[in-house]
Amino acid sequence: MIKRAMVLVVLLLAFQAALATNYPLTVRDQLGHELTLPRAPTHIVSMIPSDTETVCALGACDALVGVDAFSDWPKQVASLPHLGNANAPDIERLVALKPDLVLTDEYSGLAARLEQLGIPVYAGTPQTYQGALDFLGVMGRLLDRQTAAALVRGRIEGQVAAVAAKVAKLPRVSVFVELDATPYSVGPGSYLGTLLEKAGGRTIVTRAMGEYPQVDPEYVVQQDPQVVLLMDAPYGQTVAKAEARPGWSGLRAVRDGRVLPLDQQQVDILSRAGPRMGDAVVLLAKLLHPGHF
Amino acid sequence: MARALARQGAARRTGPGPLLVSGLALAIVVVAAISVGSVRVLPGAVLGALLDGVRGHHSGTVDTIVWQLRLPRVLLASLVGASLALAGATFQGVFRNPLADPYLLGAASGAGFGASVVLVFAGAVPWLAHVGVGWAAFACALATVAVVALLARQGRGLPAVSLILAGVVLGSSLSAATSFLMLAARDRAAGILSWLLGSFAFASWDRVAAMLPLLVPAVLVLLLAGRALDVMQLGDESAAQLGVPVEAVKLILLATATLATAAAVSVAGVIGFVGLVVPHAVRLAFGPRHVRLIPLSAVWGAIFLVLADLCARTVLAPAEIPVGIVTALVGGPFFLLLLRRQRSGS
């Protein structure tokens, strides 16, 4: 018994050692800039909500010293200093926190400014399902949390595979995702389009229309979606207002009572390409195939 | 007429007084802006870091905050404020129209369009990333005003009405194109919008250095133009009779002011109302003579924008308000107030 336990421990240690990061570590971020970390970072600033979630999912939440104003999950990050957002950052306070790693986007220009100031920065945040899975691996290496990264990735892929197995036998549900009332929606190539696909759904938007097209209201009526997801419900959209639109009374989604308002928490889960992607697919599967999940 | 001008000048205090007072005010505002920020640093520590830096010792967080963040930010705000106000005063003088401003000729919408194109397509088109947002904004601002001038040209003259009409129309088209880019690339929309609203959050010594070679010659040219502008207020024909080459002076002044505006917009985004409000306030306080109006507009433009940026980064700290929103919120009502005062005064 003891022998077997010892073998297990040795195996586990060997496994850990094989997955340990060797510092100094040099990686290229998504801008193609080199970043060298002398040791595992202990003072991390995240300027992107999904990056904050990733850091915490890998068990490094305690190393976070500051986050952007939109980072709100997990709850413990709420007490950290808020540093504005990547487009309007409080660089002064960020510098005063003396971070040894800053995670930010590749477009705002914050990365370039921090590089000038000699602060280690990784620019680039995933926009796709596959990108987010790969990003877990990158963060695992940066933070010396490769085992945790593999586990989180495994959990997401497990959730998605379980949903896929069930929805394979179910007919695909056609969905109109309403980002806002103008109305903007999502195409099959977008992040949310990919999640819908994995959850046994299909956006009524075609690939040719683009990733985030403005849709002709007539097109929505003509496509007659089975489900409408109101992503704008946290910002004042209501089921009653949506159903009162011209031509909507005859829609399958309206007749079946499947115009579904999402709350802020659900919208966050569905729009952040991070460690909760598995939860996002399960959530969509429940909304599209009630009774099966 | 020259006597009328002289009398106008004598009615106000002459001499270097106003310029000295204004310069002193600018110095006080700059020191205050360097001392205040979202991180509390005691004035003694700020002074210490400044002195250490002057002696060549750079180390520590306070040094980074003072030398790498606040100092370039305050300097950039004052340079941009001075450029915008100078350009506004020049345009108003050239067109003899209190509403004239380089933005009116499409400089702002041109810059906004150039910046958005880079912000949206830099990922897909590598050479755009190399051009960068600043240069694209600068080039498009100049190109837009040049096209407007070509469209408005009649013979050898540049009639104000055609210029402003062409500017407004081309500007609207470019703004529409920018809005379309924002909607088409939703994930970049926030970045484009913050750029359009103007910000000094990313101020750095590089940007200060990029401004200077354009700004210094422009300021010198515009400062020298005060006397010519004063004569031109008598009307184009009278000015020509007094020996001012009116069309040439107009062209040089408009080009220089546009250059200064394009440089300002390219480093800080589209910041409105500085070019409009500051020259008006200066005219009211110190009189309408351009010899004085032009340099004082520069100084008070700097003061106004440094204060506006101080509000932008402290009022809602740690969140920043785009500085263009501050200048519009303060400048708009202030301008209306000036308008009322002017009307009741006349």
C-alpha cells in the first residue's frame, strides 16, 4: 500500500517536473515581440477580463496585483486595484504596482508604452475557441502552471465532447443571436458562432455575411429562427419589446416562447474566450435543447 | 486706418505684461499637473525626483512616474494645446470669421479616418502597422485639407465660403467612413472611439520628440504673422494696398496652421474646442490685436489643455475620461457664455 503510494508520488513528481517551466523563459507574444521572464511572475496585472479568468483558473489568482475595470470573475478579483481599461489605462497606478508581468490586448498601444517603460508585457488575447485553448497552454508556461493548464483544457474539452455526443443525435436548432437592437448578430465564423455550432445550434447568419454583421430585420423574419437569444437584455432589451416588432408575432421562436433574455453573468460567460468556454457551451446547449441537458 | 489700429492698441495695456503673467500662470499649472496624479506622491518627493533626474540619477517608481509618465504627458498636453489654439487664432484671423478652425476644413475627420484604417487593418496588412496610427492620422489630415483647398480653389484665390463648404462636406463623408469602419470591426470600435475622443494616456517622450520638429517652425511662422494678420483685418484690398501679399500670406498661414493641427491630432487624437474657445477668451481678455493674440493664444491653449487633462485623469481615477470630452464639456458652455457676453457688450 505504502509502496504503491510512494510510486504514485514519484510518478506525480516526475510528471510535474516534466511539465515545469524552465526560467528564464523567452516567448513571443501575438505582436511578435519577445518577452523574457527571469522567474515565475508573482505580481501580475491583467487588463483583459478573459485573461484575468485564465490566470485565476490556473491557480495564480494570488499573484494578481491589479486588473482592468471589467474584470469581475472570479469574485476575489473585485478587491484588487482597478486600472481603467486597455484603451484608457491608469498607467501611473499600474507602474506603482511594480508588476513583473502585464497581460493586455494587441491593439490598444498599451503594450508598446509598457515596453518603453521596461515592464514585461504579453500582448494578445484569444478571439477564437481554438485560440483560447492554445492560450491556456501559453499562460501555463508563462506562470509555471502547465499541469493546471492541461487540466483546465481537459475539463473544457470534456464538457464540449459530452455536449457534442448528445447533440449529435438531435436536430440542429436555428438561432438568431441579437447583440443589440439595430440589430447586430454573429456569423458562423465568429467566436459565439463556433460555440453555437458546438452546442447543436446554427446561427441564421451565413458565413458570407461576415462575423458581426448588421442584419436586415426582414432577413430575421424570413429565416424564422427557432430560438432568439437577447444578448442585449442586460442593457434594457426585453422579450415583450422584441416580440412586438413588425412580423415577429408569427416567428417560431415567439410562438414557442423561445425568445430568451440573457443576464449579465450569462453574457459574460458567452463573450469571454477563456477558461469558462466549456460552461458557455453547456449553457447554450441547455438553452437550445431544454429537456436534454 | 493705421491710426485706428494704433488707438485700438493703446486702449489695452501695451508692453510685455500680459505675456509675462500668462507665462507665469502656465508655469504654475504645469508644476501643479506634475504634482497631482492617481498615485499620491508628496510634492517633496516629486521635487526630489525632478532634481535627481536633472542630475542624471534615474531609479525607482517615483522617478518613473514623474519622468516617464507625468512630465512627458504634461509637456505633450501643453504642446498640443498651444498648437490647436495657435491654429484656431490663425484661421479666425485669416477668414475674419470667429468660427473658423482647422477642424472645419476636414483636418479632424481626415485624421480620424487615417487612424481608424490603421487600427482596423494593421493586423491584416503589415505595412500599415509600420506606418502607425500617428503618421496615418497626420498624413490623412494634411491630405484632406489639401483636397478641400483644391476643391475650393477659384482662379488664384481661396474663397472662405467654398473652403468651409468643401471642408464640411468632405469631413462628413470621412466621418461616415470612420463610423462604418467602427461598426464593421466591432472588436476595434472601443479603440477607435478612444482615439477619436483624444487622450494623453499614452503620452511619452517619443511623442513629444515627434511633435517638436513640426511645432517649433510652425509656431515661429505663426508668431511672425501677427502684424500681417492685423493689417488683413482691414480687408483684403486695403491690406494689399498697404503692401501685404494677401493671397500668399493666407496660403502660408493656412498651410502652417494645418500642419500644426495635424501634428497635434496625430499624437493626441481629436481634441475639440481648444482652437475655438481659447482665442475667443484671449481676445476678450487682452484685446483683438493679432500681434498679441497669437502668442497669448498659444500660452492659454497650453494652460487650458493641461488643466483639462488633469481633470481627465483625476476626476474619475483610476478610470480616465477622454480629454476631448472634458474640453467639449468645459469649452462648449464657456463658448456660449462668451457669445452672450459679446452680444450684450456690443
